[in-house]
Amino acid sequence: MKSKITIALSGNPNSGKTTVFNAITGARQQIANYPGVTVEKKVGHVTHKGFGIEVVDLPGTYSLTAYSLEEIVARDFLINERPDLVVDIVDASNLDRNLYLAIQFKELGIPLIIALNMVDVAESRGIRVDHQQLSTLLGTPVVPMIARSNKGIQNLLDKVVEIGQEGQQWHPAVISYGTDIDQSLNEIEPIIEGSKIFDKKYPSRWRALKCLEGDSQITELLKRDPDLGREIDAICKKTFKHIMDTLEEEPEGIIADHRYGYITGITKKAVKRKIEIRLNLSDKIDKVLTNRIIGPLLMLAILYITYVFTFSASEAPVGWFEAFFDGVKNVTVSVIPPGYLQSLIVSGVIDGVGGVLGFVPLIMFMFFAIAILEDSGYMARVAYMLDRILRWFGLHGNSVMALIISGGISGGCAVPGVMAARTLRDPKERITTLLVVPFMNCGAKLPVYAVLIGAFFSEHKAQMMFYLTLLSWGFALFAAKVIRATVLKGPKTPFVMELPPYRMPTLRGLLIHTWERTWQYIKKAGTVILGFSIILWVMMTFPGPSENQIKSFEDQRKRLTQSFLASPDVMEWVKNEKELADLNGLYDLILQATRENKEISLADLDNRPFFPLVKAALFLQNIKFTKQEIDSAHLPAASRYISYKSDMTDIDIQKQQAALKGTLAGWLGQRLETLTRPLGFDYRTNIALVGGFAAKEIVISTLGTVYSLGDVNPDEAGSLSERLKNNPDWNPLLAFTLIIFTMLYVPCIVTVIMIRRESSWKWAGFSIGFNLMTAYLISLVISQAGAALGLGG
């Protein structure tokens, strides 16, 4: 326990700092200059409750950035002398501006007491500051006072003795400055930590922040370690250019905006104004957008409009991409002869990776909409409104941004979401957040949703994405409530949500942010997903069916063909296998043109020998032609032909399934069917879900591969959505169950690694088990309840 306490008295000019200094020290003052400069240094002494207190009156400053001599002197004293406490005098009637310096003290990590001065002036202006709430939100003692009347001075000294005698440690506060700045800080901080030359008296994150602000005094210190200094300088320059390109403002301005946003989040909760004051533009907009009743309704409307825009704008480009990959597939089939190489390129690469890249337009438009919400400042308001809800479920308010970044508005990524949880100081709240961020709808899940929604809910695409967003939030919050009530019980900690000012996004900035995220998605498809698609193709191809199985299916096809040609209804019209092949070719030609709504000249087909028979077959299937356009004499043969085609398709499907079941992936998928059969998942879906552990996009690439392997005519395969829609084993209930299971089951491998880095292998393993169990139980309820209601037909 200390017998002498050194405190530094700080504050903005005109905050009453001199009055407080005189009230504390009286005549016991010494006046000199700081070493080497002409700035006046005042030191006073007082004894309180048996403790000697040395009071150093720092020059009045607005910040700790090294612009003025006063700021440099104040900062150097704090860094070099390391007083036991800083008492920051703030003007209660001008709290937003005065707290800017206090926030910088917290960034530096100095033990701090806020002396809330001039509370009488604030009250005369209709401003009432709840000092207890302010203390809770700042995590710092706050002592209200009226220094010129000597009120509160003794309470301040009591608090100084109470805190100073124990010797407080420096704990730099972690504040978010936006995705771009935070990412750069996360890169620079470990470089500084790992250096053996850089001076350790400066907190690493604070020095990293000063580098990004362009602080000349701190950047000069980088020259002590030239190699690492150049590496840090390169990151700072890259960040500067990126922020100038996207937001048209220097990083220092963005950092200041976020500090003021942090302060605004505090004063909104701790300050009540009885007299209406002049509002700035952001305040006026917030009175509507963050209103307790109107705000949430507008938030839901904006979210819904985001999905309407995304699906409407991307519908045509997605169709172009699908047509492009179909064309590539047709060219490949025509150039490369049937065999393993053709199968690898068509099924493993084009249907695998192409199925994921086909949704690049949708992903791009989603990222564009998210960039508008982020760059305008509205995303922070979403977090502010969700704070009250999250706290009820046991999460910290800072969890909001982690959840949003992970896909709270579909299209995020769980990896930066996990990293964003670093701002949570309470370990239980931080780990809870780490465990539930994988429930959000990250960009990797969007292709899965898009394919299944396109196949079975195509009339309600935007509505389905809106509902899935609400469901992901609901599941995440419910899971958090369960975790906080069981394995991670503990009290809630205070929260401040920063509200940066609104900005008009620049088109250049929106395009850059959109392209950056889309390019990451494309690179992932061209590397990770391509690699796993090839691996899964190998697993789904080898060792394959036995020769006896292949011969058995060929024998079935031959018997079926011979039986068809020998039928009395058919013999008159089709004489041999060559004529049967011509009939099949004409039938497929007209059927494909009809399905694609292509114009085909029927007059050119009248002379084809099997055209009347094809017309009759398509009439019987209600696909094309009317009763007046056909010759009834062909109906018996046409009916027999339809049955023949159906039986041949069944044999081909059985052959394809037998081939897949005879592979490594098929073996694994079948073993898992015991567990997944109650959910409605067969071995093919199981294979896709196993692949999805690497990356959720692989669910789609694997389904694309599974449902293209063995296609007799790739030209007829169509998009994956079409294949699933036309597959008798699939229905809307199964599709919805798979969507929910994909939403909830195990995080991707990269997210698991990040959870381990931010916590431990124990919690990474818990995340896998907990998410998988949650996904299974909820999907089981959906599947069984839907089947009981007759929705699975």
C-alpha cells in the first residue's frame, strides 16, 4: 500500500482545471517549467486521510495528439513519469467535447478519475448528467463537483485515495474505429509486440493507432527498428490510400469520428436534456431512425428492401452466368471424349466451382447494399437498436457488431466476426459471442440459400431471405441465452455503442468495398473450393461400381430396348435400334426447345419420319401440341414410348446411385444415413454437408457434382436448382430443412481455427459439438412437424 500518491490534473481549457488545482492544493504550490521547454509546470501537495498527494497540473489540452507543444508535454509526462492517477476535469455542460480527451486517456490505458465539474451550469441549461450511469458506461469513477464553490473537492480526494493507494495497472481500452482501421491495427499490433527494440513503455495498440493517425513523434520512434518500421509504414500507407479512396477522408478524421461516436453512445444514455437544444443533422436523423417504436420498424423495412434489391438486380446476371457455365460445359463435352477427364472437368470443376461462381452477381449486389449501410453510418444505428435485445439474452452490447459482421445482414463472414469479439473485456461474454456468431448467415451460405430458394420458393425470394435473417438472429440469441444460463453464467457488464456521424457514401468507395469482398469470394472459389471440389470428385468417383454391377445395368437396358422394339404397338413405327436413336434425338430436340421457350419451325420437322410419334408422346405428357395436331393412330405407340423412356431413366438413376454408393464418399454418406434419415437427408446430401465443413459454399459445389455425375446428356442437365426441382426425392420441406441445417451446423474450418486462437481448443471443440447438436435438433423438429402436417409430399 502506497503512502504517497501522484496524480496528474488534466482537462480542456476553460473546464475549471485551475480552479480545481487551487482548491486542492491552496498555497502549497510550486511553479517551474517542464525540462527543456517553456511550458509552465505547476506542482502542488496536499495530505488527505494520512496520504501525501502530489498534484501535477498538466497543460490544458483538447487531445493527446502531438500537434501543440502543450499536448506533447502532457503526453510525455504521462508516458515517462507514469503518475498513479489522472484526474480529468470535464465541463458537465459541454460533455461531448470534454470527453474526447478522457477517451484518449482510456486508449492509453492510464488509471482515470473523471471530475464532473460545473454541474450547476449544466443544470441551468437543462442538462442533467447521471454521474453513476456515466461511471458505469465509461468504466471509470465519476465525481460530480462545483469547484468554484468548493463542492465535491473532498469527495474527489476520497476517491483519489481509495483508488490510488492500491496502485492501479494500465489497461488500454479497446475501441472500434471501423473495419478498415481495426484490420490495420490487428496487423500492426503484433509487429510491435514482437519487436525487441521498440520501447515497451508505450502500449502496443495505442502506438499502432498513433501510426495510423500519422503522429510524427511516434512514427519517428519506428526508426529504432528499421525493418519492422518499414513494414508498419507500408501498412499505414496502404490503409491511408484505401480510406482516402473509399471514404475520401484521412484515417485521422475517421478515428476522430469513431471516438465522437463512442462518446455519443455514452451521452445518449447518461445525459438528459430538459431544454431542447440545437440538433446537428445526425441528431435530427437519429430522432427518427433510432426512435424506440419507429426505428425498429424502419430497420426491418430497410432490411427487406435490401433483399428485394439484391434478388431483383441479380436475377438476370445470375441467369447469364448459368448460361455461360452451361455453354462451357457443352463445349467441354464436345471436345473431350467421355471418360474420367471429361467427368473431372464437367462434374468436378464446372458443376462444382461453376455452381458457386454462378452466384457472384447475387453476392456482389448484396455486398453493395451492405457497403451503403456501413459507409453511411446506418449499420452502427442497427447495432444501437439491437443492444437492448442482446443484453436480455446475456450478450454484451459490443456483441452486436460481431454478429452483424458475421452475417447479421446476410453476406458477412464469421472469421472477422470472431475477431471483432476482441473488444469484449468480460471473458464469458466474449466466449458466448464466439460460439454464436457462426449461426449468422455468412456469405458462404448464400449460394446454398439461393439454389434451394430458387428451386422451391422462387416466387418469394426476398421474403425467404428476410425470414432466414430473422431466424438466424433468433437461433443465435436463443443459443446465447442457453449458454449464459448454463456453462457461462455471470453478471452483465456495461456497454457503450458508438454512433459515428452520418456520411454520404461515395460511389467510388462503394465500388471498392463491394469489389474487395466479391474478389475474396471469387478467390475462395478458385482456391479452397476448387481444391475440395476435386478431392470430393475423386471420393465420389473411386473405386466405383464393380464390373458385374456395370454389366447388370447394361443387360437391363438391352432387355428393355428389345422388349420395346418387339411390342406390337411399336413394331409398325420403329424397326430397329438405329431408328430408335433417331426417335430419341428428335424427341429430345423438341422437348429441350419447349422447356427453354425456344422457337422451332414445325414445318421443317414435318418430313422427319418420327415427328407424328413425337407429337403424340408430347401430347400425352401435356408438354406440347393439342388433340387436333396429332394422329390418334400413333397414341398406343407413343404411350409405350413414354413408358420406355421412364424405365430407361430409372435404370440410369439406379446406375448412377450404385456408382456413387460404391465410392469412398458414398460409403461415408451411407453410414451417416442412420443419423440423418429422420431429417430426410440421403447419402448424397450427407456427402455435401461433410464437404461443407471446409467451406459452406462446398455444399453447393458438391451437390452440383453429385447430381451431374453420370448424366447421359449434360445438355439436358440444366442448373442445379432445376435438377433439384425436377428430382422426385426433393420437396419444399426437405429444402427448408437443409437450409436451416446449413445455417446452424458446424462452423467452417477457418472459423473453428479462429475460435481456437481467440479462446482454446476446448471452446473450438464445444462450438463444433454445440452447433451440430443444435442444428440436428431444430432440423428434426422441422422435418417431423412438416411431415405430420403433410408438407413433405
